Amino acid sequence: MASTKIQRASSISTLRRTFLKNKPPPMPTVAAAPQWHSLSISMDGKNAVVRFSDEFLEVHRKAAEALEPPTLQTSIKNVLYAEIKDGKLSLSTLARKKQHLHLVTLEAVIESPTPEDTDSEAEWVRALLRAAYGEAPPRRSFMIFVNPASGQGKGRAIFDKRLKPILEAAHCSFDVVYTTHGGHAGEMCLTLPLTYDAIITVSGDGTPYEVINGFAKRLDARAAFEKVAVVPIPAGSGNAFSLNLLGLVDGFDPIASLLNAIKGTPMHLDLSSVTMLKSRETVYSFLAQSGGLMAELDLGTEHLRWMGDSRFIVGFLKGVITNTPRQLRVLIKEPETDKPKLLDEFLAGPAPSVVAPDVTPGAEAQQRMPLPKHIDEPEGTEGWIEFDKPILYTYGGLMPYVARDLMDFPIKQPCDGFIHLVVQEIETRGTMIKMIDGGPKGEPFYLNTHRYHKTRAYRIIPTGPASKDRECFSIDGERIPYEGFHVEVHPGLLRTFSMNGKFMVPETFGKDGIKFHGGD
């Protein structure tokens, strides 16, 4: 009986192998044809069709029995507004021309229904706007701060000539303030009504910093951050906020950034408090905190703003030439430092977001900004370590990109609840200069002397005197006193809009075969 079972099993195995060997190849996957929603129109006295799918909006002239190639084709996400009134279609959309987005308006007469038409006129418009906006509500309301002095001084022209017509075409409501002095936007945010969907900043990264710190001083700070998003439009020399939301191409396009404000969905980001150890004065950072070379190349090149973001490369090269240790102590709370492990975790998928607790109406203490939890822990407290090697610079980041030329925190994710702290040891000049080429791709991460820490708190304490050119600290590009400070993360307090739902780190990062190298 036993031998019979063995023989039977062997026969089944043989049949299975034969089947697998001769199994027909799988049928190729065929993409489903797009479902088009069409409307017959007349333009310049000629018959045409305007149609849309889940991906595109197109306009075609009609030939005898077919449609001609499209005279307009654009992403459905670029559609701003449409309405039909008195038998006429008015449609506003953005379309790419030479890689840049431009406003296009379409005025056409509605023709009698034809077999190509798929919906009633009113339903066609409603379906178009549902496809175009997705989860974002149309007709958002904005407070807009335009900094005429930021970057190369083009903020006013960018808004008046390029952005304002798009806001009007999208039927958004908005108020505009052209800032007149440093801190102007922050002052207004102290009492700004929380009735806007978002604050838009047409500037560099300085005006978002002002807005955030203005909100932070309010008694209802947490309610302000939760109700009103902060959305950047690039008009400065750095524009790192925009780069992280939209990438290295669209992040420098004011129109693409405005489209993100109009169409993006809410995304929470981490903030950090920066508290001076002596005075206990606190500011809030959304981007980066720097000491040593990285602070010097930022603050020390203010006179080169006419160069745009190229001024940062000039400052970096100047600092690398001297290549001397900075007199700083760095203390870090419970850091995660295993870079290969951190990279594997990043590549495994997005980290779960850590969002601040909901605000309870009427609970005034809960609506104020949270206090740092670890600032009073003395040196030597369990979990704190001190960096013990010569330091060229320190850089604490809350977003991957700090400039077009440097992605220093490539594994930082929105609202992951950590500050990503880099402490760069003294390296050879040649190695530091080579870092410039790989900076936009995050390659400094692979340098072993580029010490990377995921932490919830850290402290920087200067041990030498300050000097005008050499010793300074920068918080989001703004100078702070040269004295010890404590940085602590506050997860998910900042709210912005995003059309991507993530930071725009290149898809190739971590998959390009680069090995960790240099140092020990």
C-alpha cells in the first residue's frame, strides 16, 4: 500500500512538471482604452469637439468622418475652470509650451448634440471639474504675500503678470499684500483671520519662515496651522520649500507651484522649535538649521543674491578652501545612525505619518504651540551622546532638499517625526569638492564622514568666540545669536498642499548602486 502511494505521488509530480514546462505564456496585458467625455462645439465657425478622459483634455477639429489631430492636449490636472452660459462654453486650462506651463482660454459655441457627445452639457461640465480637481475643492480662497525684494527682485512682476490671471481664471478669491519690510508677513499673521484655505508666499524661503513664526506666536497657534495651509511659490534665490514639494523642474516654475496651491491636497509636515539655551527665546524652523560652513555659505553670501542660488556654490568653495574645524559641541538625543539600515527602511516604503493631536476648541493651552520636552535634561542624561570628532559643519533638516544643488537629507519623509541631523567631519578638499556634483542626487549621504542621525532633539554649543565672517548659526536662512541652542521636533504641526503626497526625491535614489565610502 505504501509503495502504491509513492507511485501515485510520483505520477502527480510528473504531470505537474509536464504542465509547467508546456504552460502557455501569459497573455500580454492590454491597457484599457480611455473613456472619453465629448462635447460638440463650434470655434471660428468650424465644427470641433472638446473631450476629456481621466488623463487628458483635448480639442479636435472635425474632418468629414473623423477627428483631426488635437489642436490642444493637456493633462486633466491642468484644467482650472469651465462653465456654459447662454449656449457658450468658457474653459480655462494650463498647457505646456516649451516645457513651461501657460494659461490657455477657450471660448466656443455649443453645437446641437451629435453621436460623439456623451453627456448633457451641464453634466459634462460637472464631470470635467470632478476629474480635474479630484479631492481638492474648486475656488479656494488665499491670502497672498508677495515679497518684491526677494531673490532678484522679480516677485511683483511674477505675481502681477503670470499668477494673478491664473487665479482669476480659476475663479479663486484672494487678497494680496506686497510686503514692505522684513517681518511684514509675520506681523500680519499675528491677527490674520483663519478664514482662508491657504497662505501663498511669492518669495524665497524667508517669507514662509515669517508666516510660520507669526502663527506660532498666536494663542490659537495650533488652530491656525491646522486651518490655514502654507504654500510656497518660488521667487527667491533658494526656493527649497517649492523644490521639495514639486521637484527640481517644477519647483522653480511659479505657475506649476500655483497649480499646486489651487489643486493640491493637504499634507502635514514636521516643524522644530529652536530655543536659545540662555535667553529661552524660541523660533520655529520648517526647513533646516545650520552651523559652521553651511551657515557661513548662506549668511555670508547675502551680497551675492543677484547670482540666484549659484551663490551657495561660491560660499561652499570658499569654505572648503580653508577647511578648518569649527569650534562646536554637538549633543544628540537617542540618534539612529546606521545608514545602511536607515536606507533600507526608506526604500521599503513611506514611513507612517505622525500628525499632531486634533485641536480642542476652547482649550486655550492646547491651542498654543507645544513646548520642547527635553530642553531641561542636563548633560549626561541617559540617551544623550556627544559627537567627538572635528566638525566642518552641522545641518539639521526637515525636508530633503536645502537648495537646488544639495539634497542633504534624502531619506527625510513628510511628518516622520524626526529631525535628520548631519554632522560633517573634516574631509579632504578634493572629496568635499567632488560632493558638489552629486549634491542634487543625495550622494553626500554615502560618504562615511557625512555622519547622519535621525533624532528627536539635539543641541549645538559653541566653544569659541564669534567672528563676523566665520562663526554664525542659520535657521531657515535667518541669522540667530551665536550661542547655544536646543532643537526639538514637533510632528505634523505644519500643513501645506501637495499634488504628489510626498517629497519629490528622485526615484533612483538608493537604487543606483552607489556604495558607502570614505572615512572609517
